[in-house]
Amino acid sequence: MIYLASTSPRRKALLAQININFEAIDIAVDETPFADENPQNYVNRMALAKARAGYHKVLTESVLAADTVVVCAGKMFGKPKDAEEARWMLKRLSGIRHQVLTAVALVNKTKQSVRLNVNNVYFKMLDNHEIESYILTGEPFDKAGGYAIQGLASIFIQRIEGSYTGVMGLPLYETAILLSEIGINILALENAEQSQQA
């Protein structure tokens, strides 16, 4: 049993995908970047801050947390606060490559670890009609960079270099490494479950 310091449906679905027994908890941290903080340091700090906040809430089991940021032309894109900001982000992502950085962290009474996942995402050229139609769906508003790779924005993405689950917000390769460090072997859990069902 672990805790996931997130109420993100995407992160919960990804953790469930690898059959981890977890409980999601809601936490709040100050997500303001430091002056001149680079994106890698920012997402690592945020993931650790969220995991620490979750651990201080439960004080027993291990807590997993993640943070995602989109980086375009050196600028960090968080979640757009309104349609105008979503429009601004999508216009800047149009037709170019950007990066999606997701850090995942694990904290318990003896351990604080963080792993960083970096991906290149290539968008097609978007016309104004596509941007406005996408904004009207409401999908951009709780997503870093103003889009969801697993949603309707999948039609905008020509290709990715890296981890699909990392772009979604919880890189499962790095997550599995962190879980293995506390003795959770995903395939062993799966085999044990299959044996019990047999």
C-alpha cells in the first residue's frame, strides 16, 4: 500500500494500470517558481514538495507524487488560467518541437528520491479554427501546456521522442524504479495475483 499525492485522474489511471495498491490524497503546495529557476530543478522540487506534503499528512506509508511542466523556447508553460492563456500557449506550440518534463518522487520515513523524465513532442501547424475549437472542448484548462496527449490533442501530435506516460504525467518506467527501491516489484505482484486466482 502506498499513497499517491495527487487527485489527477490521469495519474491515478496510470498507477492502477500497473496494479499498484494505492490511495490518492489531496495536497496543496506553493507552485510558484523561484527566480531564474530552470525547468528541471523546478519539476524536481515540485515533485519532492508534493511527496513530502503527502507524507506529512499520512506519516506512515510511502508517498508518491509527480509534477509536469511543458517547456517551449525556454519558457515554462503550466496550466492555463483561462481561454486567452490557453490560446497563447497553443499558438506557441504550433508547428514546433517542445519538451515535456515530468519528475516523480517517493518519500517515506527513511527515503526521499526523485527521478526526471524528459520528452520531445512535435506539434503540427495549428490554424485558428483548430485552436478555438479545441479550447471550446474545455480540455486545455487543467493540463500543463494547455493540452492532453491522451485526449483530443492527440490529433495535433506528429510524434513524440520519449515516454508517452511521461507526457501524460506519470512516467511508469521511473515510477517502477522508485517502487523497486522500496521493495515493490510490479511483476512479482502480478504473478502473485495470478497464482491466487488460479
